[in-house]
Amino acid sequence: MAIKYGRPIELREVARGTGAPVPHALDLTVRPRRNRKAEWARRMVRENVLTTDDLIWPLFLIDGNNKREPVASMPGVERLSVDQAVREAERAMKLTIPCLALFPYTEPSLRDEEGSEATNPDNLVCQAVRAIKKEFPDIGVLCDVALDPFTSHGHDGLISDGKILNDETVAVLVRQALVQAEAGCDIIAPSDMMDGRVAAIREGLDRSGLLDVQIMAYAAKYASAFYGPFRDAIGSAKTLTGDKRTYQMDSANTDEALREVELDIAEGADMVMVKPGMPYLDVVRRVKDTFAMPTFAYQVSGEYAMIAAASGNGWLDGDRAMMESLLAFKRAGADGVLSYFAPKAAEKLRAQG
Ligand SMILES: NCc1[nH]cc(CCC(=O)O)c1CC(=O)O
Ligand SMILES: [Mg+2]
């Protein structure tokens, strides 16, 4: 039998059953389309669902008051001053989005070779964390740990003689994580891809008595062209010299992703992430199947921009493409997804009831 699952197909001379044969009907015992015949039937057999609990909403921050600045390459996304970020936190609460992720646009005058603003306990991210947690203590706040929003060269780490220094960078990242956690951040998310940073950050947090602060490791983060609009949003696109291929992963690899994830789990990560999202769904699936950890995917800025741009041009039904792309992460095994579509998708989900 050519068929592996289900009933064998037996071809007969005449139509089965006692009723009159339908002219030209194929004699099929199995007709998969029966389960798709109506919306209620499709709902009954649906294997995966997207809910608002699956969404983490990334916000871009800028200095100032009552300010909203559009990000040109991400239609519908804005940089927000802290008071406006608090308003969006309220919106997230109402939409039952469990968690926000914060990314700062740092004033150029505050950027330097060492990214020293990253460890300023009163930097923009820390201000936003305090303001959001003060008004809405029940929403989760995630902070990215990496130096790129703060360095004049746009890299995630310290540089010497054109090389990104691993261990020296890790020491700074620990201090960055600590100022964020002290400000009230719930989840520390190292996105820098330095070796050993998860262990060092866990140790730093534990020593400071911050035992409940979680770590979501950007464990398998690829050197990707899809981060372009994000670098535009945080203002590192113009400054970035060279590329990030000596620390972010080669997009040709998946075994290496498993080794990276395994290390981060051993070092104390509570949750792991694969990034970008849609071009790496195979990696999400392998990671989930191999480690059975809370596994997240980041639908990155370039993925958002593609759908938003095509939709803006009338080439795609933007809402349907958005929902289909988000559901794809669930199908691949992700427990949740960081997405700039989060508020829009949540509104749609709530409207569906
Ligand atoms: N290390 C910083 C960081 N954290 C999240 C993203 C990208 C997110 C996105 O594209 O939406 C990046 C950019 C990069 O590594 O260059
Ligand atoms: Mg690693």
C-alpha cells in the first residue's frame, strides 16, 4: 500500500453504498476535505491556536516628553517617550499582552566606544522600566542586554584592534543587566551572543539577591539582514561598522544552534529564543523538540517591514498575513513570539472573542 497513515484505499468497479451513484463521482473512501467543510468543523480539528498570551510587544524608547516619532522603515511603529511607553503599557494590560520588551534610541551625544550609557542606572531603559512597573506592576517587562544601542560603533561589545572582545564585554553586560534588574526589570534578555554571558549574568543577579529575575537568552541568534529596520529605529544603522558575523551565528547552521541553546540552559537560562523568526522556524522546532524548554521566537523588524510594506502597497492582505505569520510560530513549537504586530494582533484576537 502506498499510503502510510489511515485506511487503505480500495478501488472498486462501482460506487459504494446503496444510494444512487453520483455521476462522475470518484470512489473515494477518504476525503480530507470533509473536515474543512465549515468553520465549525475547521475549529473542531484545529491543532494550534494563537492567543494574546503568546505575544511579547517590543517598544522603542526616546528621550523627551509626550513624544512619538515614526520609524520610517517600520510603518505603524513609533519611538516613544517614557510617558507614552507607559500609555502603551496600559494598552497592553487591557489587551492581556503579558510582557513588553524595551529598546532605547540613545542620543548620539551619549554614545561612546565603551557604551558606558548602558550601565547608567538612570538611562532611558531604566527610567521606562521604573515608570511602567510603578503604574502597572502586573505587566512583565523584558530588557535587552547588549551594547549596540549605546556604542558609537554600533557593535554589541567592546572593540580592540577591530576585534570584539568577549570576556571584557561580558563584565560590562553583567553591570548592564544589574542596573536594569535593580530598576525592576522582570526578564533579562541577553542578545549580544558573547560566550559565557548567561552564567555571568545569573551569578551577578544571584549575588545581588535578584533571585526571581528571569533570563531569556537570545540563544540562537543569527547574523541577519532582517535586523535592518531595527538598527534604523535605535539609530545604529548609520554608525555600524562592518557586520556582526564574529559573534552572531551563520545562517547556514542548525546543529550549532542546538549547542548554543544547550550551553545557555546549562548556564541558567530560564527561557530560550531563536532569532530571526520566520526564516528560522526549522530551528525553533528542533530547539523545542530537543530541550522542551520555554522557547520563544523573535519576529524581527525586517519580517515586520516586509509584511507592512507589501500590505501598504496593496499586495498582501496585511491582517491575514500577520495572523498567519504569528500562527506559524505556534505550529513550529514556539511558546510565544516577540512581535511588533503584538497590539494589532491582540486587538484582532480580542475582537474574535
Ligand atoms: N543586539 C541588539 C538587538 N536586539 C534585537 C535586535 C534586532 C531586533 C529586530 O530586528 O527587530 C538587535 C539587532 C542586532 O543584533 O543588530
Ligand atoms: Mg552562546
